[in-house]
Amino acid sequence: MHAPLFVGLLGLAGLILSLYLTIAPTPEFCDITSFISCDRVLSSPYAKIAGIPTALYGAVWFAAMSTAAFLASDKKNVFLFMKGWSAVGLAGVGALVYVELVLIGAVCILCTAAHLLAVIAAALTFLYLR
């Protein structure tokens, strides 16, 4: 599959997941133990930044990434944007994983799925878009 198309599809999946995390109540299957608990993460003080749900920032990242990927078609300036945006996404994922593991002491499996989508999209961007 063409790398930009695959990145775009990953971005759409991440957008849907991030919007779900923004507006839907925490599903029961996400609270497996006290450590694996979406509710602990999503109800923590870190679930919002400046009053905006953290997942909404992820939705914006995924929307921009998927839009750029679908518009890419060998345009060097779009590839450059995607590489920079990937760096922003990786920094965000690193910060959020730190918050989950160190500050909250719990992991949200749906958040982790979004993090993995972002990491895979960024990896594909760096590896295949030159």
C-alpha cells in the first residue's frame, strides 16, 4: 500500500478514536485493574489541558496528519509538514505516556491504542516519505 494512503487511514482511525475518547463515557471494558483503567486516566486532572479534553488535541493532530497524507502525492512541502507534525505527535505521545505511568499510575487502553496509531503513522512518515 502507498505509504501516504496508509498514514491517512491510520490518521482517520486515530481521529475517530480520539473523538470517541472526547465525547463518549468510559466503556466498562476499559477498567480491567486499578492499573489498566481508562476511567482513572480520563477522570484525572491531566485529562484536560486548559479546560480542553486531551483527546481533542489528539483529534486535531490526527485530522491534520490524515489530511496532509491524503493531499501528499509526492509533494515535498507536504512531506516536510508531515515530518514536523510527526515530531510534534511523538513528543505529545511521550508526554502523555509519562503522565499516565508516572503521574497517574494507570494506563488507558484506548489512549494507548491512539498512541500506537500516532507512533506507527510517524514511523511510516519518517521511513517512507522522503
